[in-house]
Amino acid sequence: MAANDRIFYACQGVSVAPFASTANVTTGQMVHGLQSVGVTTNFSLEQAFELGQIEIYENIEGTPEIEVTMEKVIDGYPLIYHLATTGVQGGSEGLVNRSKQRCDVRLGIFPEEESNIGDGTGVVPVEVYMSGMYVSSISYSIPVDGNMTESVTLVGNNKQWYRDGGGKLTVTSVDNFDGNDYPLALNPDSADGIAAADPRGGIQQKEDVIMSGCIFPSTMEGVAGSAPGNGNGIIHVQSISVSTDFSREDILELGRKTPYARPAAFPIEVSCEIEAISTSGDFVTATEAGDPSLYETIDSGNNTPNDSILIQTRSGFGLALGAKNRLQSVSYGGGDAGGGNVSCTYSYVNYNDLNVFMDTSDY
């Protein structure tokens, strides 16, 4: 097998499997719809000097830091976030349970002369294995122009390279990448609760947002109440982005170099930004005494109440941010002499409340 002259998208494949798995990678652990992957390795160095010489006494190497960043389209296949946190108990989708889970990530580099990585019959030429990885951050983007995407960053302390089949990625692992792979959302079945005559839209785009099933914040102009469909036909949403950072911290102990745990630093801030075309302004009151419409409620004296946020799409993908989202800022802009439209961008924040779904039965 000739050595590659380059590495490009058609000769790479990534798997995300449960932590410390000793079995070969299965087809179900491969990431589909992946758009990009990057691996960064940092070596922590601490310098020690001494009286009597200008030269360094010792350059002490600490624990290596491995960071893996990935982005995929929302296509009906399992999310990276879910693949990385498969050990959750009791079916919990919440941040607390999923923040404790670890995973193993493998990036395979296949021969570039093959049309796809599923064509091979030999061993995987090169594999890089990152073990014991934690989810560090996640973000979801739902734009009016383009595909819905998921971006995930994983962090850990171990990375190994293998040549000529020395790892757990095999040619059988990538059987589904045979040139005939397509978004799972193009193939609904009864198990998903969606009839075959009602396709789920493939890679999710703007038309796949189920506005009648979404709950938008009541502080957005035109939205009334907190029932599903409260923004349907009323607001003209241009984009939605949801993100959170687990802000992990190392817990060390004597007798070992690596952390024995890297827990998330709760409380975790969850951000949601919604941009909408404005037809009359943002109508968000901001006064010292608070919004008079909130007097004699639990939000009396405030300018904003707690809001519910729920986003659903046809593929079963959804984001539930609970009922305690607070408006952090709102901006009014655009509509300049160049002919653009005025838009309002509403930024919300909650703490510790983000459930990510990939099945219609979870709502």
C-alpha cells in the first residue's frame, strides 16, 4: 500500500466509544455527518532555576493536555455529545449525569487512493487513540442559511498513535462508509414514531424546525404565554444558538501524575441567543423600578421574568433549556441605508439546565 501524499476528508474516519472499551470499534460507534476534526496536544512545562548558574536547572514536564474538537451536521444519526456520554444512568439527558461520563476517541487515517474508507480489505494504516476523554463544551447552531450543526470539544490526558492495524479501528468498523451512506433522517421508521410517508428532512435546515412544537421566551416581542407554538406565525427567527462550557478542573492526588477526576465546575452557565427580524422593535422595558406589568408577581421589581425555551426539529433533535432562562441582553440593529432589515438579538442565560434530545419519544 503506497503512502498517502496528503490527508483529506474522504480518507478519515472518527469513532467515539465508551471509556476503556477493549473491543474493536463497532459501526454504531462511528460518527456520521462529521464535517471537521482537530487534535491539539499541549505539554505543560515548569522551569526550575538555581543560584550559581544562568542555565536552566530542570524543565519539568507536567501532565499533557489533549483537546479534540469536532463538528457534525444534525442528520438523524447519534450526536457526538450522546456518543461521548453513553454511561448515563436512568436515561438522564441532563448536564449533571452526562458531565461525569468519559469516552475513547479514535481517528483513523485510511489510504487516499480509495474512493471511501469502507472500500479497504486490509488493516487501518494509521490510528490515533485518545482515551479517557471528557466533554468540555458543546454548542448547537440553527441558522436560517445552511445546516444545523453540533460542535463538541473533548479534553483528556492520553494520546497514542498506531500503525498498520495496531488499534481498535478495523475495516469492519467502517463498513457503512461505502459510498452509499446518507443521513439517517432520510429513512424514518415506526420505531421513531414517524411514518415512512413523513420523511424527517435529512440534514436539518431552517424548514425542519417544528415551530408549532417550540417554546420561545415570552420576552421576545410578539410571543405570548409559554405553551408550545407560542411563536408560530408571530416571530420571524433568523438563528438560534445554544452553548455551554463545563469549565472542568483537575483534582490531583499524591502518588499519581494525572488527575484522578476532572469534574465539571458547577454551576454551569447555559447560553441561548435568538435573532429575529423585527417588525416593531424589541419592546423590552428597562427601568430602575422594573416592568410594571410584572408587579404583584414573583418577578415584581424586575424588568424580565423567567422564560421557558424548547426547540424541536423533524429529525427528533431538540434542545430543552427548562423554565428559568433570563434575558441577559437584547440588541436592536440593522436597517441601515444599505437596505438591510432591522433585527433584534435576544441573549438568554440559565444555569445547569440543558437537555439534548435525538428522539421524538423523549419530548
